Amino acid sequence: MKNLFIRRKYSMKHIISIVLSLLLIFSNIPLVFKVNEKNVTATQLGHVKFFEEDISKHHTRIASFNALHLGWDNDKDYKKMASIINNFDLVGIEEVMSPKGLEEVVNILNEVSTSKWSYHISNKKVGRSTYKEYYGYIYNDSVDFICSNGFYPDKNDLFERDPYGATFKIGKVDFTYVLLHSIFGDSKEVRMKENSNLDKVYNYYQNNNKIEDDIIIGGDFNLSADYPAFDLTKIDKINYALNPVLKTSIGNKGLVSAYDNIFYSKHTKEIISAGAYDFTNSNFPSIRKTVSDHIPVFIVLDTSEDDDGIGAKIVISVPKEQENIEEPSDIDAIIEKNTNITEDPVHVIKLSNDGLEK
């Protein structure tokens, strides 16, 4: 009778669940699993707590990270921030408040990393109120910055902060990486309304270059990606990279909401896996104060072959209203015009190992 009770109470399903829970709690080994959902096709790496150094030379990690007021005088731990970003090759940054924040992170990376790091920042801050943010990208020397695609021309004021895009090339793969920090607002309905316009953003950047099929949209959407508001998953067979049950924002007692994700089209066949980098070590209140209230989400890209075809020509245009670039007033950098890719002016900020090129 006792053995029968044990068999009923602890089925094989229960035992497997307990074992998996113990692995997640006590092991630093990331749990790898496959999700059989219509909109999740990448192998899910779950919450990754460390990265192996022996990643294939053809595998590139691309992340999106809400850096929580990066550049404000807010006791930010820039060394910790740099150590987080050093695990990736290209990181899209939301909540950039000043170019000095990106500059500080990159300067530290160039001191401690064997790679050379650079950054690109949007030409202006965006936001409906006096509170405004830049978008930024930090990348190492395995990544080629091609050009800025500018902001989404939000003529109908659909977004609190207009999405911003830039084109990169890594190995044989080129793609446009669009960033968005969605509105939080005073209700979930407000967030759903704004995110329902992401299909327009995808189509805009896709039409910028009809040859280039790889459009990636990353950011903090303040909504989990399985909400029906994300209509873009109905066009072009767009997928979200991370299972929406994966928590990515940091509360005082643990990870809470699944607000961060990365969307990509069916054309981007180079994406092989996705996850979220949990660097907190369970020090949640301290991390929220000194680093961020989010963890980075990322995809792993196979850059050994471009599915757009060999020799595809990149032709990208910047909207006419963005031709007069508003340069950040608080950064001492040389801005270079890149006229090799497009007739419209494009701006690049380059860094040397000693800091900014003078």
C-alpha cells in the first residue's frame, strides 16, 4: 500500500519536473530545450548564466538590452555593464540617455577585451514628452557597420519613441537591426495598441531594400510576444526568438515580466538559437540599482552563409527629413559621412582602443 501511494503521488512526470527544477536552481549549465510553437522556431537556451568560450567562429551572438538610463549620473556600474556586453558581438541598446554612457562602456571594453569595440548612436533623442531616449548599438570588430537606416517616419504618432534601424554585416550575412522601446503607459491596452503597429515598421524597413530580406526587430516591448497585438507575426511568417514565458525584467525578488524579445522573418534562416542572459546571480535589488532592471535577450546567428544570395547589392535610403542629422551636443567625436552605400548622408561614430578618434 505504501509503495502504491508513492507511485501515485510521485509519477514519472513529477520526478522529471523536480529534477529539471533542481538543475535550474543548482547548476550553471543552461537548460536547452525545443519549443514546438508556431511562432518559436529557434532552439531555446532558456536563462543562460554563463557562456562557453568555444563558440564556433561562424556563430555570432546578437543581443537587445534595456540598459536603464545609460548615461545619467546614477551610480551606474560601467565595468559590470561592459562585462555583460563582452559576451556578445553586437548589442542593441535601449534607454540610452547620453552618448557618454555608450562611450564609457566602449572605453572599458577596449581596455579589457581582446577585440576592438565601437558604437553607433541614433542622431537624436525621441519621445513625446520632455523625457526622451537615444537608441544605440555596441559592436566588436567582427561586425561591420554598414549604415544608418534612420527612424521609422511616424507621421501618425503611433509610437512613444519612434523605432530606429541600422544595417550591419557579420561574416557573409547582412541584416537590418531595428530597435524599439515601447510605451509602458497606464494600461495594457495602451501597450497593445502601440505594438499592433510593428507590422508597419517591418514593412517600412523591408521596403528600404527589397533585396535584403533579413530584418530583425529587438527591444523592450513592455508586453510578452504572444499577445495578439503583435500583428507582425501574421505577415511574412515572422517569428519571435524567445519563448514568451521566459522572464526578462528584474524585480526586487526575482525575474518578473517577459517584456524583451527579438522578432525576425522567415527569410532569416541563419538564426539557430535564442536565450536570455541572467547575470544577476540572484542579487536583484543591487543589480536594479547599479546595472539595469532588465537582462539581455539574444539570438545566435550562423554567419557562414547568407541566404539572400551571393553578391546581393545593398541599396538603402534614409528618409529625406532625416538628412539634416542632429548631432549629439555632448560628445567629442569625429562624425564621418559614408557615401559608399547610399547617396543620402549616413553618420558613423568610430572608437579606437584609446577612446575616440580625434
